Amino acid sequence: MTGLLIVPVALPAFLGAVQLLLVRQSPRVQRLLGLAGSLALLAIALRLVAIADTGVIRVYAIGDWPAPLGIVLVLDRLSAYMLLLAALVGLGSLAYAVRGWDQAGRNFHPLFMLQLAGINGAFLTGDLFNLFVFFEVLLIASFCLMLHGGGKARLRAGTIYVVLNLVGSALFLIAVGLLYGVAGTLNLADLGRAMGALDPAGAGLARIGAVLLLVVFGLKAALVPLHLWLPEGYGEAAPPVAALFAIMTKVGAYCILRVFTVVFGPLAGELSWLAQPWLLPAALATLWLGMLGALASRALGELVAFLLIASVGTLLIAFALFSVPAITAGLYYLAHSTLVTAGLFLLLEPISRQRGELGGRLAPGPPLGQPHLLGWSFFVGAVAVVGIPPLSGFLGKTMILQSATGLDAAGWIYATMLLTGLLGLIGCSRAGNLVFWETAGEAEDRPAAAATAGALGPPLALIGCSVLLTAAAGPIVDYAEATARQVVDPTCYIRAVLDEGPASGRSR
Amino acid sequence: MEILVASTIGILVAAGTYLILRARAYEIILALLLLAHAGNLFVLSMGGLVVGSVPILGEEDFVYPDPVPQALVLTAIVINFGVTAFVIVLAVRAALQLGTDQIEGPRDESGPQ
């Protein structure tokens, strides 16, 4: 049973290697393998969610080395939830990519699988250094995917992305070193246990390590002021890559939630809830900057990238409160924002292609070939992402606002979320106006650019998840609430990892 | 010993920070190398600095250094080696295609597509 935990990491890594061997075959073989692998990942993620939902935290000790010595993979509700999201986004992006983008450069499929392996590993690992390694795995894959398709603009944006992330890696290593020097362990659960018993000098060093970690995860999550790489990078990346990257910022958010509850959470003595005073102001600023950027964006890709930044801000406002209702709301919003922004990234290309030379630039242009189909799709996506009723963005934001009621910072949170909601609405309306309504001249006859069901399927399915999230809000919120309870009280996590000792590796 | 290692790490980080602010490809590659090197040295020193002992385990009851940071650093060095190779290729391609080795070079006037 617990052996299943290694599959989300091992399967894509293995498939990636096989695809690399098949590189000389026709692309169809690689595509079939990739799609089959993504579907299998989705099935496994669903199974893991069912396992995690029993409330038991499963631990898989790699090589059967007991917890503080060896590396463990830990499956709790949060990990399973993130795995499911990654599988959904991965499947959607790949289903879009197999329609041609995968042939725009070399080795798309192996890199895509490697990326999924890194992301899944980051969600599952229970060891800080192992987290660093999985970060490197997903980064190396993302470097190449970011440049996929080539071109000057992509090369420029990609170089900045690579350099920034490498600096982040160096900081991560230093933070890992600091925490190891202080606590003598890198297992997250063991670190959590050690933090409460530190002497003042050690606690000071651990605090520096913790803040460095916050910087590294903030860089990954595009938290202000570490967001500058994202708009250009995501705006320039190939559409399926940008869609997959929608889950990457969530890796940063997940790591913040995980590390700052298990290690620097309620059990950490004087280091308890260390992230809170830094995270909330940064998250508020992220939301403002994201929405202002959306208002000022010059191209559709940039607009969605800034909306993604804003969604990270909203998400981290919820996580920064570190309370059960807030994290519940944050997790619900996380699923919504990941799926919808991924869908929007995919939707941009069919729209841009029908505008000829103009592409995705926000300026009056020729009318689209399929204004109704694309217009309504964009409309639904925009409604969801901005958070207007009736779709899931509205539900998520409402729950976050409710969870903030009565807090000291409630005024700031209310004002920021409501005003930025308005900004986002104006930004999206402006974009929709310019692209779909303020058209000049005749629709040019571009039969080749007509969006087929195959091209529109993946984006519409991802955006459609918003409808699903709204309809099934009850069970999903129940699951998110159980997750939040598990996250806020890490004693179960620590006990599951440490107290079972060597037996935990064997199936129970 | 401690002073020596600590100041080495400090100088490496300072030099790396200075170079990365120059925003030119060659300097940035050097900077990333220096920063990674500083990180490695830092992790290594976190196991405690022991002078004049056996590297791993002796036959008698020697004091031996903590092996975990060594394992961590080995992993980090391997990762860093691969990444550096990638960055060098990327920097050369960027310099050839963009015609400048300025990382934050002038933006294309036509704006993003």
C-alpha cells in the first residue's frame, strides 16, 4: 500500500527515460506514452487522495532506512491534494502540447515527464535536503521547457529565469546548512521536534535559516518583491509550458505551508509561526501588484501572468493567517486558481492565432474568425479568475474574507481583496473589449487558424473545472477543511514519520 | 581555522553578489559558481570543523567528522556541475542570438507577442 507513494515520482522519471530512447521513432510513440503516463498519474493521484482521506498519514522510507536517518516520502491530505492538481494540470497541458507544440523543439516529452517527477517529488518528500534535490530536478527541466520553441524573446526571458533560480538554489543550500548545523537533522518532522528545544543562540541561527527558506520559496511562488521574473517568463513561454508552470508557483506556496507549519509551526517554541509577520504584508502587496499589472498589461500572455501573480497573493493571504478556516479557503482557492490560469494560458493561443500579425497584443485588431466561441470561453475564464459570482473564484475569495473576520489585519485584507477584485475586473474587461469588440476591418479568412475541438478541448476542460469546483464545493471544502486541520496541528505528521521507526517502510 | 573558513565563505559570497549585480553573462556565470561554492563550503563547515582527524572512521576511537554534510555537499556539487554546464551553453547561445551578453538587455521594441 505505501509502496504506491514512490510511483508519482518513479513513473514519470522512468517514462521520461524511455521516451528519450524512443526519440528517433515517430513522435506518435512519445505522445502516446506521455498521455498514457499522465492518465496513469491522474489515476494514482485519485487513489492516493482516497488513501489520504482516511486520515492516516502514510510514510514510505526509501531503501527501508528509518526516518531521521533515511529519506522518507510522506503522504498526507495536503500532499495528495497537490498531487491530484499537478496530475490534472499536467494532463491538460500535455493534451494541448501533442497537437504540435511538442515538435517545436527537441526532447519536449522527456523534459515534461522529468518536470512532473520533480513537482510530485517536491509534494511528497519529508526531507529538507531531498526537497532541494527535487527543486533542482524540476528547475533543470523547467529551464529547458521555458526555452522550448526558441526565439529571442524566449531566450532573454529564460536567461533571467535561470539566473534567478540558481541564486535561489544557492540560498536554499545555505539555509539547509544553517538548519543542519543548528538541529543536526534535515528530516522535516525531526526538525520540527528539534526547533522547540533550541537554546537562544541556536534559535537565532534557525531564524535566519527559516527566513532564507521563506525567500527561496517566495521566489518560487513569485511573492512580491521576488515576482519580477514571472510576467515576462510566463508570457513568453510556449502555451503548454506556461500552463504547466501554473502549478510551479504553487510548489512554492505548498513549501511555505508545509515548512512553516511542521518545522516553524506551533511546536517550535519561540520560533512558532515565524513566517506570519513577513508573509501577510508580502501577500497583500503581491495581490496589489498582480492586479495593477493586469490592468497595465500590453499582451494577453502578460495579463494572465499578472493574474497568476495576483492569485498567488490571494492564496498566500489565506495561508499567512495559519488558521483552519483560512487554510481551508486557501486550499480551495489554490485548486481553482491553478486550473483556471492553466486553462487561460492554453486558451490564449487559439485567440492570438486568429488575430494575425497582432497576435496576443492588446490593441484593436481584425475581428476574430470565431468571436462567439472564443469570446465566451475567455469570458467564463475571466469571470472565474477575477472572482465574480457564480464561479469558484468567488466562493474561494468569500471564504478567505470570512476567515479573516475579527482579526487585526481584517481591514487590510478586506480592503485589498475587494479593491483589487475591481482592478482585475477592469483589467479583464479591457482585454476582452480590445480583443473581441473593438475590432476594425474585415475578418481575414484564415481557415488554418480556426480553433478545432482538439485545440479548445484542454483549455475548456481546465476552465470547466471551475464549474465543477463550484458544483462540488461541498465535498471539496470538507476535504480541504480536514486537510487544514491536519496541517495546522503537525503532531500527527511528526508522530507518523518518527515514531513508527523502521516498520513504516513496510506495507501495513 | 574557524576564522579562515568563515572569512573565505564571506569573501566568496561578497564577490558573487558583486559580480551578479554586473548583469553580464560572463560575470554572472562566475558569480553563480562563487555563490554555489560558498554554499558548499558553508554546508561542509556545518558538520563542525575538526583538525587532524581521520576522514571517515579510524580503527581506534578517533574523533571523526560528521559524514552527512559531506554527502550533502557531494550531491550539491554534482547538481551544480550539471547546472553550470547548462548555463554556459545558454549564455553562449544568448550572446550569439541576442548580440549582447547583457542579461537585462534592451527589450525588443515591438513588445511581447
